Amino acid sequence: MKLSQRINNRLDQREVGQPAFAEHYDVIVAGLGTAGSIAAIAAARRGLSVLGIEPLTCMGGTGTAGAILSYYFGLKGGLHERFDEEIAEIEQDGYPKRGKSSGDLKKWVIEREALAAGVTIRYESTAVGVYLEGNAVKGVRWIGPDGLREAGAKVVIDCTGNAELCAMAGCGFRQGRAMDGRAQPFSNALELVSGNRVGTFYTDSGYVDPSNGEDLSRAIIDSAVLPTHLKDRYDESWRILRIASLLGIREGRFIEGEEDVTLAAFLNDTTSDRPLFYAYSNLDNHSKDIAFESENQQDWIVGGGLWGLNFSVPVPLGALIPKGYDGLLAAGRCIALDHDISGCIRMKREMHKSGEAAAAAAAIAIERCIRLKDVPYEPLAAELKKTGCLNEQVFVRFRDTSLPVETWSVAERDASSIWLTDEQAIRTGLSGEKPGIAIWSAKRLGERMKPSLRAWAMQEEDAQLRGNSAFALALLSDESALPALRQMVKSRDPFVPKTSRKYNQVRGYAAIYLLGRLGDAEIVPELLALMQDREAFVNSSTDAEFINTDDDYFFQYFTFSLMALYRIGEMHMRLRQTIAERIEAIAEQEDFALAVTLKGNTVLKHDMTDMVRNAMAATVFSWPREEAAGR
């Protein structure tokens, strides 16, 4: 048997013979947060012996210590609903009025239920290694108040949030977006008293790599003294009770699973037909540097304007199993997702469900003495349906949340409920101020729509129809879109569509993205010129949450131009030297600086200069000099 650890951020595996474990459990759950608390309770209620290891002094994670006390979308159902209902009842009996659920009550309720079910809890304890027999996990080593401890287990569930045990075991994982590995911004929440109510407050506080101890420590310290938290004066409208003891990290490692869940699969209608639960939200990316995201994500958010369109994604068992391993499951935000889709699936309700699903899979595998990947779907699904963790009746395929809530229907369960197939209906949509559904519908129909789209993009009587048809054509990689797109860029078209409830993208820089996607060489001089014309950009966006200042506005034009020029240079080698030299000259200017306001506030500016320089290094400065010269 091997002891597998990460020492100084490197995998260290050594033969240790057959450990004489002093303790044995059916299941060990590492991390008793959003997923782990439910996993431990669910496993113990199935009659399994369970050890829960938790670095903090409470259960619940983000929903308790992290002070994120409400739910952002997600589908109801599952074991956690019973706890939430009880908490709501207890709150009526003398607890301070809150706009959201009480984190302290949740700590107590889930801890009480864990102990009642027979879970052995070890607080202030952190897993530091796993025992492997081949690629099967057989036990865990942890450190706590009494020093190093270890125990054997039939199944280990990694609910650490950052796939710490999976990484220790040597499992494959990925982190952040493809271009630079950067994850979404994090938040540092706080609880406060305002008037006679207790509430919470948070904004995005910056970026952090949760796998880097130095960077994580910096983020914890720096975010607590930002102007959003440390004020010159506090009064009755703003009295801080506490700063959360757990950062609101939205994204870290994702395991490579037996079945990965990706945005590409969702967009291509190739998701799993064997869900353990459904995720439900919009593609909730908090980043404002959308220009550095993948083509799939930019097609959806920038080209289609569909940031606010909610949808459901089925999550299968394979997404909880690290590829090539047995005896090990992941639950929580570290399951087998890609960066693009994680913005939809990371919501608290779904993370609760992932823990419950992992526990059910572990129980069946232990009962039948089979590998986790061999757990049959039918009995597993039947178990999860008992609590509503898996419930097709609340499944919503798509939902336009820009519409009034009273118009929402639970019957929206297939693509036909949102996507248009009638050409006249598409034309009507493209002629309006909410064109996103029509644009994406045309994209889905493909070649069939191109003749009409070309005609609409050439006419000049209806400016909306012309521009939106060009967007649809560009998403279909059709160069007939070029004249209209160029015109939008040259006029700095300020139109902001109303497809999404927020985070709508300005047409002028959205057109730049699409011109880059098409590799348009003709637009290069225009893009290089606008990157040096900061004073010309005066914010005209009405979407205050995305663009608050002139600097925000210019940042979008600058970064979309940078990435468009890179894509164009990739397609036209002869242009590389000009592009690289001009951008290098911009970057070397003494006053070169870029900043954006972070989501959730209008005053906190985050310096993006280094990030943009890194993007330049990864793109236009990565061309070999002889290629940049066109030789």
C-alpha cells in the first residue's frame, strides 16, 4: 500500500506496507461544508459508519461560516430541504430578524442531525494524505488537535471544495479557464446589523488561486480591509457583526471524471441521460474580463447575450468519480466540470445534492461490494428520488429570467420551450431589443437560416434586424456578417440589448469579438487605433452592474480588441509583426494601466494591468519573431 500526499505542492507517494489502522469506517468524508455535511448525514442514515473531518469548528461551510445564507437559483428537493424548513420554523421563536436564513441555526441543526445519525466528527482536523492500493483509496491520514491520525475506509468522499484528497491521490484535475488558468473572482462576505435587521453583505473582492497558500493568505488579509469592508465611519445603518471565517471562493480545482460535464456538451445537446440531480441557474460568470474566456462562453454571453438565460444541466455519477480511481468520490464544486459550465452548477442547492448523491452511491457500492463506477443507475436513482434530490417534475430546460416571475412555468422542460424554429418569429426577434433568443435560434438552425440572414444583414431599413442578423451569421462563421460588424465597430455602436436581466454586452465591442472570430484582416487598423484612444470612450452602458465607469467601458473595448487581433493574426501570418509591434508599443507606455470595478459595487477598482500583460504574453507576444515578421 502507498501513502500518497502533496508535499511542497508536489505529489509524494511512498510504499508503507499494510498499515495497522486503529479505526475503520465505511465512509470517511473530508470537509463538512455545503456538500460534506449532507454527505455525512445521508451516509450515516443509511446505516454506514461515518467519520467526518473538518478544518473549521462547525459544519455547513459556505452556508454557515462563509455567511452566504441564501440560495441563488438551484432546484428544490433533497435532504437539505428538511433542515432548511426546520431552521425557518425555529427562526420565528425569538431569533433576530434576517433577510436570509440563520447561519448559526444551520450549524446547530446539521450538527445535531449528524450526531443523531451516528457520524463521528473531528473538528480542527485536516486531511494530509490518502492510502492507496493500486488506484483504490483505502484510508485517510489527517492532522488534528491530537497530532497525526489515520483510519481505513471503504469509500472516501472528497468534499474539501478544492479536491484536496483527489489531488493527494494523484487524480487528474484542471483549474481555471484555458487561456491563463484564472478562476472567477471571490467574495469576502460579512454579517451586519442595519436598523433592526441582521443581514449579509458581499461584493466581489478580487481574484485568488485557492491551490496557492501564499495567494490565499493574501486574499484573506487584503479583502478584509478593502473600502467595502473597512470604512472611515460606521453608524446605525451599517454595524458589522463579523467578517466570514471562510472566503466565498467560486471556483478552484475540477477533477477529471469518468464523465465530465462541459458547456460544449450542453450547447451540443449531448448531456447525460442518467442524472443523479439537475443543476439550474444561468451561466453565472462574475468575471468582467469576458474577452479572455473560451469561444463557447463568449458565443453564449457576448454573441448571443444570454448571460441571464437560466437552464438545467444533468449531473451523472461519472462526474463524481475521479477518472481511473475507485474508493474515492468527489462532491461539491470540485466535481468533474469545466470552467465554462461551473458558473451554472456551483450553486448551493446543487452542492448539497452532490453530497447526498455521493453518499447514496457509496452505500450501494459498499452493500454490493462493487466498484463505484459499476453502481447501477436504476437503484441509485430510486434512492435519490425518495428525498427529491432527483426530481424530473421540477426540471426546467430553459427559463428566460428577464421576464416577470409570474410568467415562469415548470413546464419548460425541453428545448422547444425557448428556441424558435419559425423564420418569421426569428425575424421578429432579430428586429427587437431582446434579440438573444432569436440569434441563438438562428445559430441552432444553421445552414437553413443563412439565406434569410444574409438578406436581412444587407438591408438598411431596419438597423436592429441588420445588426442582429450579422451577429447570427458571425456565430455561423459566415463572412456575410463582416460589413455590418465593421460598421458597428467604427461607429462605436452604443446599443445595449435587453435579452438578459443584467450583464448585457454593448454591441460595439461585441462586434469586435465576432470580427476576431471571423479573422477579419480589414478591421486591424481600426482596432489598433481604438486601443490608443482611451479619451474617446465615455460610458453609455445602461447595465450598471457590468459597466460603471469610463474605465470599465474602455477596458471592454481594449481587451476585446486585443483578443480579436490575436485571432486575426493566427489566421493571417503576414499581419503578426504589425500587430505585435503596435501592441508592444502600447504596453510599454509609462502610463499604461487598466482597471475595472468588481461586481457588486461601483467604487472598488481592481487593477487589471498585470492580467492584461499576461494575456498579451500568452497571445500576440507568443508568436515566434520570424512568424511575426511574416517569414
